[in-house]
Amino acid sequence: MGLDLDAQHGTARQSEIIRLFRALDGTYRDYSGGSWGFWGSPFTAWQQRNLAARLNVLLRERIVHCFSEQKKELQSPTTTFVEDHEKKKKKSRSVLALSLQDIDTLTLVFIDSACD
């Protein structure tokens, strides 16, 4: 994604994406069986849907932001060979950036596939 999420730091310094992902992961690992059997409780299912929806919104925002940044870089004119070389060195090589490089218009289908 080309973004430092501070996953190795304490909870206070971690990005919201990391905190939500860990909370969502915890809902699957805290399964204790209980009277609801394999499927868990309705509250756990509600909690999982809620956390996943919030995480999805953040990921979508990041994809749109990365796409707009890439388009802005492509549209900015370069005047010298040195500037062009510096721009290529700074170009993100993240999986998201690489998947966005051949996209002309950002569609909901692409955003959904990138979120998955």
C-alpha cells in the first residue's frame, strides 16, 4: 500500500487499519464454543460485520488516495532528465501501486477486488 501502518508499535501508535484488523482477527480467535456451537453467537457475528465494514471503508479510501496520487504524478510535467530520473526513483513499488499503474479510471469493481 505504500504506507507505514506502525504495526510493530503499541496500540496507541498503530494505524486504525491495524487496530481494526487485529480486533476482527480477535473475534475469530476468541471463539470458545459455548451454546451456539461452531457458528458462534449473534453478537460475535454482528461485531465481525461491523469491524469488517469499517475496515473496508478505510481500505477503499486508501485505494482512491493512492490512485489519485499516481494520476497526479503522471500529469505533472518534467522538464529535465534529472527530474524524470528522480520521479522514477520515488515511484512506489507496492502491490497496490503496481496494480493501479495500468488503470485509467477507477471503478467499483476494481476497488472491490483490491480490497479483497
